[in-house]
Amino acid sequence: MADAKVIPFGEEPRARRKARRAARATALAPVPEARTEQEPAPAPRPAAGRTLDERIAGGLAFLRRRITGDYEVDDFGYDKELTDQVLMSLLRPLYDKYFRVEVKGMEHIPADGGALIVANHSGTLPLDGLMLQVAVHDNHPAERHLRLLAADLVFVLPVMNELARKAGHTLACAEDAQRLLERGEIVGVMPEGFKGIGKPFADRYKLQRFGRGGFVSTALRAGVPIVPCSIVGAEEIYPMIGNAKTLARVLGLPYFPVTPTFPWLGPLGAVPLPTKWTIQFGEPIPTDGYPAEAADDPMLMFNLTDQVRETIQHTLYKLLVQRRSVFF
């Protein structure tokens, strides 16, 4: 008779051990209750948790909707699906890995309803507005979208015009801003305009004039809070050491920047420096307690504009003192 195989105590064939563990896990697993008709369906799996096949299927479905025109845009041209799935995905590596943006005070942005975010503007090119848009969407619990008010120049450039509207930007005018706020949107404005992004490097983090306070009048009419926002890090991405004014006039631009790398290095000189950014949202300034005629009171608008400006400037100085390095 052939010798029998001896199995030491406490051991058994691998297949049998796997079968026993699987049976035990099945017996201990809770039985899911039947979902009633009133209960909402399970939320779709996030993109990060999807398999490769699911991502490919989602991408093909997205392309099919774009080709067939089966998608929606609002009356401003905003394309939410394209913004979420394409534009935000392109900006996110720059936001997360390159500028390593740190966000503070997100709790000051309301969970719902309209609000006006007022921020400083800098950086020679308006990358701060795009990073602010990503910051609000990716850090707010409700993943709210920021609708930025942009200058006229953005909407006369061939490609930039279409992309800006698709991303939810609109013309910086009181009528458009008030319509968005009354719809309950988060609207972003940078009152310094070209004076902010086109100032010399020697004037970094010194706020320029905030205009006539039109953004305050708009917030008062819509009855929404004003959220001051301070951005540190954008000033150093393109240190502007000169302005070729003659060339700017020829090209129809508000300024033509000269930096340590541009235009000397050509296209390579347009690569921003990898500075470390901080975006801080301050406590909201309520406007719903004022009477309807307050929006036409020039003294009130001046005082509120000055309050917002001083809040942003003070926060900038505080963040600069706390900053260890421009790049870390």
C-alpha cells in the first residue's frame, strides 16, 4: 500500500483553506436590506475608484455626447460637463503638483446661495483666477463652481473667448454679475484688473485701486455676502521687471511684460516659476441687512470697498510673514 501523505496539525491544503475562509466571510457578512422606492439610488462611483474599463466607457460616452451635441450650456455659454471632465482635469496638475496650492478658510464660502468672492490680482498672466476656480471646486464640500468675471480682452481673443465662456467666465459687468448672484451662483471678481496683474515686481503684494466699488453695489442689490480672498504666491511666477509700452500699443495690449526669462528665452520664458501658493478666504461681509436704496449710496459703497480692500491687504501681509519661502 502506498504511503499516505501526512498533513501536520494545523495545516490543510491551500484550496480548502481558501474555501473555508470564503464561506466564513459570506456567513458573517451583513445582508443588505431591500431599498425602498423612496430611498435614493446609490451615488455613482468617483472617477478615482473606477476601473480602467469603466473609465474608457465613460470617456467614449463623453465623446459621443460631444459629437452628437447631447449636452447643455447655460445662457452665458457655461458648459458644466466640459469644465468638470476636461478643463478642471487639465488645471489640476498645475494646482496640485506645480503650485502646491494650500487653501484656508473654505468654511466662509456658503454651502448654497449666492456669494461674491473678491480677490487680489497678480502674476502678469491671470493664472490666479484659474487656480482660484479649482480651489473653490475641489475644496468646497458641495463642489461649488466659481463663475469669474473677466475683462473685455478675454472675449475678443479667438480661442480664449470660447474657452472662457465654456469654463463659466462672463463679462465683468454689473448686469451679468447680478443675474448670476440672483441665481445663487458663486461669483468671483478681481477689482484691480490689469493694474494688478501688470504692476512691476517692485510693487508686489501692494493692492492697486479697487475701481469705483461697482462690485459692492452689485452685492448690495443681490443681497449676497462679500467674501474677501487673499492669494499669495502668484506675484512671483513671472517677475515683471519691465514693460514694453510701445510694443503693447502696437499689439493692442494693456502691457507687454519683460521678465528675467521673457522674451529672452522665447517660449521657454513663458513657463511660470514653481512658487508655493496660499489662498485664504476671509469672513464674509453680509449685505442683506441694508435697505434697497443702499446700492445707490456712494458713501456706503466707498466704506465697504475700503473695508474689503483693507481686509485683503492685511491678510496678504499676515500670510507673507508666515511664509517660509517663495518656493516651499
